[in-house]
Amino acid sequence: MELTDLATIRALCEKYDFALSKGFGQNFIVNPGVPPKIVDAAGIDRRFGVLEIGPGIGVLTREIARRAGKVVAIEVDKRLPPVLAETLAGFDNVKVILQDVLKADLPALMQQEFAGMPVAVCANLPYYITSPIIMKLLEDRLPVQNITVMVQKEAAERLAALPGTRASGAVSCAVRYFAQPKMMFTVQAGSFYPAPKVTSAVVRLDIRPTPAVAVPDEKAYFALVRAAFGQRRKTAANAIAAGLGLPRQQVADALAAAGLDPRVRPEQLTLEHFAALDAALRAAGA
């Protein structure tokens, strides 16, 4: 069964009375060259357990299953398990779990399914919830070596952006804190059915053994980062004061104490700058 063939996809949809859902951000891969490239980028082999999010009809799942020791695919759409039962029938190393990944206890699932195996995450993510999924994967401190995902190109650029550069945002800082990101390749809209209105890109996040900077309270640190980028057009001092409910002067003084110009823009701040600012705010009792 060739799952990148449009006639096969339509026949499956008809057989299972399945209509693609905009709500779930469903765009199936129809370019046969794309799944092998994604799995190549993930660098997985028979030793690996792989967590896939949103398998759809199983196009990428089958390619992962050909290379990995075990695949656990999490799917939220209740209509898809019967389809996947047919498309993945030839693979005995795949398990499909019907669940919302954002509500799943992923550390417990990892322990249960992949004990003793190196683990990677590999997925064609729904564009509308890219950031929440990436943040959950990182913040859950999963024992994974890397996360390789296909997302909207614009989102991939944000995930891979270096803090302190124009393209960076709160998610760029969070990604760099936990991982080292790398843009792998782009995928044109015509590689999907239905074709999205945007170009896609595959990005790989190699998880760091320890975070990029040491901070006493991660929650407070990320609250500071989010506040800074909450109102991008403002200076960091104004945005942070508004976001954290602090007097502007107190934030300006903390920026100066951290060796920063109080007029600095949020996108000019690096992870180290945020750590120094966090320390200065703590010292001032904020």
C-alpha cells in the first residue's frame, strides 16, 4: 500500500468515512521522498524507541517503523485508529495510543514503553499547536536524545533562532535553554494533501544534558522571558514591568544592575542576559 498516493488516500478516506479535519490541522504527506528524509534527519536506528505525535494515516509512521526498534504513535482523532490498524498491519513494532498529547503523562509513558532504549521524538506536527507541543516535550524533561519535527517554516525559524537576534522570541529562548536546534530542510506545499498555504521545514532539537544557563527557579525565569516578549514593540523594561506587574523603574534599575541598557529591546537579550536580569530582580526583592 503506497500511502503517499492520492488515489490510495482517497480510497482509505472513503472506506472509513473519513474527512480531513481543519480543526486537527490535518495535511497528509504525498511526496514519497519526504518521510525518509525526516527519519534520516532524526538519526534513528534499530536501537531506538520513537514517539510520534499525530500519525495521521501512518505515512511517516511506516518509515519510522522500518528503521526503529519500536514506535509509539499518539493520535487525538478518534476516527483514525481503524485506518491505522489497516495501514500499519504489516508492522508488529508499532503501538497507537488514542490520547491528546498535551494531556498525556509522557514521562510515565516513556518509562512504560521504552525502558532501556535510547528515545527520539519524530513527528509531522499540526501547525496550530506547534509551540505548546514543543514546550510540553521540553518542560516534561523527557529522556529523549532529540526531537525532529516538521512544522511551518516560519515556526521552524523561530524554534531555531538564536536568542539576541531579530527572529528570536520566547519559544526560541526556551528551546535554546533545553536543546540545540538545527534547521534541516524545507518542504514545499505541494508535498501535502491538501496543500497548505505555507512552506514547511524540518527542525531537529538535540537535547542538552544540562540547561544552557543555571537559574534558581525555572518557572520565574520563563515568566520573565514570556513577559519580555509579551509586548514586542515595547522596550524590555516596559514589557517586563507590564508583564510581571512591577514598577518600571525597578525593572530599569535591574537591567542596569545586570549590565544592560534600560532601553534594550526584548529580541536583543540572550539567555545569559535573562539569567543576569533574573538575578538582579531577585536581589532587589522583586
